[in-house]
Amino acid sequence: MNFDNKGDILQMLSKLLDNRPIRWAESTIGGYDGCERTLEVFNTDAAEQLELIRKIRQRVDSSLVVIFHTRAETTRLYRDFVQEWNNKVRWVDQEVELGESKPHRKEVML
């Protein structure tokens, strides 16, 4: 996978992961091999992680490093980020024709 267009990758992966807040890991002093391709996924408890990593691996190559944060740790340590994420994502209700009209929610990044 080409990591040049990280914004598009974030949108695609967030949708794939049930619209969870995600972000590219912030650079740390000294860093580590793979820091530039490390994805943080929030609000993901241990029981969900294996299924989500399978979904990710089906869509992107194995060079992606994934760090999961549980719901408790997300609330405790990353509350500001999640609030900012939720403010950037707006849900728009739309009617979609699928044989009959059914409500559908669409994610729009602001």
C-alpha cells in the first residue's frame, strides 16, 4: 500500500472498522521502525481486536502497524482526540433506493 495519501486511507479504514476514531501515530523522539505507517484505533476492546485486524489485513498490506486502544483507555487518555474526531465527522441522513426506500446514514468528513 502506498502511504502517500494518508487522509484517504484513514477514511477508508474508519468505515471498514465500524466508523471508529483512528489516526496515524504521532512521531516520537527517537521513533521506531514503522512509525510512519502506524495506525492507532480507538474504542476497541480485546474481544474485537482480532476481527478488526483481519478486516484491515484484507484491505491493506501487512506493513501497516496497528495499535488498539480499549474503550476504557480511550476514555481515560484520549478523550480530547475522540471529541475532536466526532466534531469532524458529521452524519447525514439520506434515502437510498434498494427496491424500496430505506434510511441510510452517510459519513461526511468536515
